[in-house]
Amino acid sequence: MPVPIHRASISDLAAQLNLSVSTVSRALSNNSRISEATKKRVWDKARELHYQPNHLAAALRKGRSNTLGIVIPHIDGQFFALVVKGIETLANQAGFNLMICQSNEKVEQERKNIEALLNAQVDGILVSISLYTQDFQHLEEVRRRGIPLVFFDRIMESPLTSAVVLDDYQGGYDAVSHLIEQGCQRIAHLGGPQHLNICRNRYQGYADALQKHGYALNPALVHFSDLSMQDGREGMQALLRQVPILDGVFACNDLALVGAMQMVKQQGLRIPQDVALAGFSNELFDSLTEPMLTSVDQRCEEMGKTAVQLLLDMIAAGDQEIAPRHVVLQPTLLIRGSSQRKLL
Amino acid sequence: MPVPIHRASISDLAAQLNLSVSTVSRALSNNSRISEATKKRVWDKARELHYQPNHLAAALRKGRSNTLGIVIPHIDGQFFALVVKGIETLANQAGFNLMICQSNEKVEQERKNIEALLNAQVDGILVSISLYTQDFQHLEEVRRRGIPLVFFDRIMESPLTSAVVLDDYQGGYDAVSHLIEQGCQRIAHLGGPQHLNICRNRYQGYADALQKHGYALNPALVHFSDLSMQDGREGMQALLRQVPILDGVFACNDLALVGAMQMVKQQGLRIPQDVALAGFSNELFDSLTEPMLTSVDQRCEEMGKTAVQLLLDMIAAGDQEIAPRHVVLQPTLLIRGSSQRKLL
DNA sequence: TTAGTTTGTGCAAACGTTTGCACAAACTAA
DNA sequence: TTAGTTTGTGCAAACGTTTGCACAAACTAA
């Protein structure tokens, strides 16, 4: 296989065409000061030599790399995969490449991710923080450097940074109100780490919906964990020991919910007649379980697109900084078999 | 918020320390020709000024970007997400960043992805081709340019390029043999596009397992599609019209299988007693359906790690090209309720 | 002492672009 | 004719690194 040692550069084109590199550079970027005839010669030659611009060099000279960085806790699972899809679609349209990093829910890894992205000179960064991020120095550093930064879903709460979130409070409120409408009287909650905005807000929605409908919040019916499927199983096991027995569960995510569902079935209880279930995230598997799981949809792709749009705006604004923006998307409750006790 | 205009560069350090940029550069890279005293001065100053190397500049000068590119059909679903996780782990350890592109199963997008990665000067590319890639010019171009290239899972079959695949044939063979052992006599197949190595090999495994056990291959029991859940439903509907009725299904992926499962249930047939099911991919949801789905595990993370290791080897080898390598991973059949007719 | 080696540092070019400025040639307006 | 403008191109510096080569100073061995 013949390996071509040398990729054509602008100066190769220039030499073969008897033009200066500056003229060739301008012709390639379709600068109006170059005659049509010259442009055509340059373009033809570029095609002939399979010329491909060296983005690295351009990036160095222009001070922008046309690359965006993303830091997410993990890519598996429906939610982040879809958010990334939304981000990628829009970013590519705008001519940006994407660098995706997973923190694997570890602050230390998140810190390294951020550093790697900064070193790679990305033009902007999108972040959804890990379950355990409580110290934000590495993120402050991004701001300090003047690199545009947008949070989505799991955010660092600060008026100084832009963010796109779902109205998690409303989602929790809607889900629990729905359970109450379906006749549930003792609704438990499987919650997540309360320093995370999403978990806190969903819990708050749960609490307020109870109160609004005249039910007292019973701390014994609230169980906090890290929301893995295993956590859901164990949490449910603990909650089921309460007497009188619960008749509804609202979980902070669907992974915990599906764990809870397994435990409920294992105990021989019927869903939704004995225990009605509702969760959060609208994972793919929600429609594959039996019964199907009621869940709050998070409008993932829209969240991704909105976040990247904010970021692109900030990048476009450049030095004349624009005020931080906060976008709140409205959730949709998808009602399925796991919570439907009454006929429609 | 005070925006620092200027990031410290090597020459800033040099100026403040009264050293030349070359000395500073060498000190930072811990070159043995620099005295320990000088190194210490440089490192201290670097910390003081929050110096961060500009990878772009280094990449331009050194001719390598320390970035790897990945092109996958899509990131949602268990399989690619886990492969990417494996790739990322190893790549980060080796000091490489990752640029991830989704083709969304479109050749045109795949072509653009490749071009974007080449322009970004990645040091190597990992590819799993789209469902519809039959023309490989864009991939040949990568080789022509001398950029290391490794395929995984869905590959361009060529002795000239490295690849990591599962033994899909064996996986299909094992799954179907298992169904036969469980007493199935008329096993249908939901297959994928036959120009794709994975689909062809799984189908071949199906065919050979039947033959080996003395069953004739009945073309009426084979249905090809693009393997979406909807395809699975429709394919199953068509297959169920065959008389005498089938009593087992082997699907080329779990998405199609879960669709098929819905249709089987809808027809009032019992799983696995009337129809036993086995699929491919070991998706997360396989353990959440009822009954759980038997499936061939693809050793995703290992596949990712192996692929990136091949790529890193090629990059390390540089000009003295190493011979293309093909790695075949052995699959594991995970037997679950959907196929278990006999007691253990 | 001298010649040779080691140690530590600096000069300058290079990677492939982009862009401010300069300027010649051709045109335009009087 | 002349002065001014437009059109098209080129020079050269810059982005921030890395690295081959040179060389002074300090040491080493006789």
C-alpha cells in the first residue's frame, strides 16, 4: 500500500500555482478581494491535490478550535445518550466537533475531564455534574479562564452560569398528583442525593403535591440512595416494612423504580392495584416491563439542543459577554400501566 | 467577573524567569538536560501562573494531536455505549482524547464524520459502519492518508485493515443449538441486512446449527429487516402466519426480539412454552421483560478496549507499518426465561 | 598545564494557517 | 494629462509549541 508521506498544504498549492500562500488562503476562504479566476484555479488545484485544511493550524492562529467539550456522568442509559444526540446534531450543523467525556460519576474523573478539555482548547463546555460533585473549583476555573460554560440537567446552582434544566419540581408534583388521583393514600419516595438540584426538586415536588392534596409528609416513607437498580430494590424492601403498608411509589429515576418494581412483585403485591408506581426519565425499558412504567419525560433532545444553542450564542458573543441565561423546560408525564388503577 | 485576557504561555514563563523558551519547554517536559534547580524554578512559576500547555500548538508542531476519533451508528442502546466506555477508559489512560461521531445509520453522515475527524487531525480512527454502508471510499481514503484505522463489530471486510469482532457465527450457532436442546423443532430467524458481517454470520450460525442437528432450513421461517422494534413486531406477525406454527425464534438483535415478543404475547401464545425466544446483544432491558430474554452477550467493553489497543499499537508503530490484525472475541450465551422450557 | 567530556542553556527554524498592511496595476473622473 | 479609487496580490508576522544544533562553562583525566 503506497503511503503518501506528504499531505498537501496551502504552500504546496501556492507553489504549484505561482501564488503566495496568503492569496491561496484567501481564495480558499472565498475572500472577496480575490478574483474569480484565481479562486477557480485554487479550487481546482485543491481538489487535484486532495487538499484538506489543517484545523489545528487554523485553530492555533485564530484562537478557536471549533470544538466543543461535553462532560456527562455516563453515556449509557437513554437520557444522556439522547441529550448528546441533540447536542451533536446542532453542533455539527454549526460546524463544531464534539469531544465527549464521561466522569463515571466520579468527581476526580470530572476534574480530569475538564482539564483535558481546557488543554484541548475547546471553545466551550457543556456539563452535567456527577452524583458526588459538591466542590466546584474545577468548574469555576473554566469561568475564570473565560471559556463559555453551560450546565444542563444536573447543574451547579449559580446565577453566574447559564443552564438548561427540566422543571423537575413540576415533574415530581405532576407524578405524585397523578398517583393521588388514582387513589393512592400512602405514597413513598425513592429519592437521590439532595445536594443535586434534580433530586432535591423532584423530592420537593413530591412533598408539595402531598401537602396540596391534604396528606402529611411521612419521613418514614422517604428513602434516599444513589438510585441504582440495586438501590431501588433495597430501598423498596425497607419501605415495605412500614405499617400500614404503602400503596404508591414515586421514584427519582426509572432505574431505581424498576428495582423497586422487582421487589414489589417478589413480595407478591400487584401493580398497580396494591402498589402504583411512577418514575422519572422515560427510559427505553419503561415500555418493556410488565406493566409498563409511568414516567416523567425529560425532553432530552430538546434539552441538548437548547444547551448547545446557549453555548453557541456565548461563543458568538465573544468578548462582549452576555448575561447568563436559565432555561426551564416543561416535563410531560407519560401515564402507563404501572400507575393506572382507574379506567379512563 | 474579572476576565483574564491572557493565558500564560511558555514565553511568559521564560520572560519572568529570564530563561529561553526552549529551556522552559524542556523543563516542563522533564528533559534530562535541564538541571534540577532550573526545573524546580520553572515548575513553581508554572503553578503560580496557572500555566496550561496549549495542546493545539504542540500537536501542530509534533504532527500528532493525541486525539482519537470514533464513528458509530448511534450511541443509544447498551452495546455502543459500553464499547465507547471501554474505549474511553483505555484511551484516557494512554493520554488520548476522544472525538465521538454518530452516523445515525446514514452513509452520508458517516462520510461527513470521517472527513471532520480527518480535518481535526486525529491520530487514529475507530469505526463501526452504518447499516447501509456498502461503498467504502471514505474509509479507503483514511487508509490512503496513512491514518491508523480499526474497525469493530460492524466491519468493512478486508485483509488490509485491522478489526475486532465477536464470533457472531458461534453466537448464532450457540443460541439456536440451545433452542433445539430446549425442544424447539421449528425455529424462525429474524435477520438483518446480509451485507453486514454481523447479520450474515449470525444467520449462518443459525443455518448451520439447524443443519447440524438434522433440521432443514426453511426459507419461509426466515425474515429479513432492519431490526427495529417495529420491524420485529411486523416480522413476527408475518412469521406467525406460517403453518405449522413455529415454536422458537432466534433474532439478530434484542430490539427486534422484544418487538417479536410483544407480537407473540398479543397473539396469546405463551413464552417459552409455545414459542421460545433468543436474541443477540444482551441489552439492559433483557432482564426487565417478562419473561427475561435469553441473549448472546457481546463483551462490549472488552471489544472497545481491544480495538483501541490495536489502534494505539498502530499509532505507536508509526511509519514502520504493522500487519493488520483481526481479533475475534468469543461470545457467551446468557440463558434466561424466554427460552428455558426444561427445568435445570 | 592541555585536551576532551559533560552539563546546562539558548538560537532559530519549523509545524500550517490567518491577516494587517503595503503596493502595483488598472481603472475612473475630471 | 493628473489625481484618486478600485482591484488583486504579496510580505511578513503571528498563534505556542518542539527540537536540531551550537556553544560556553565546568568538570575530568592525563
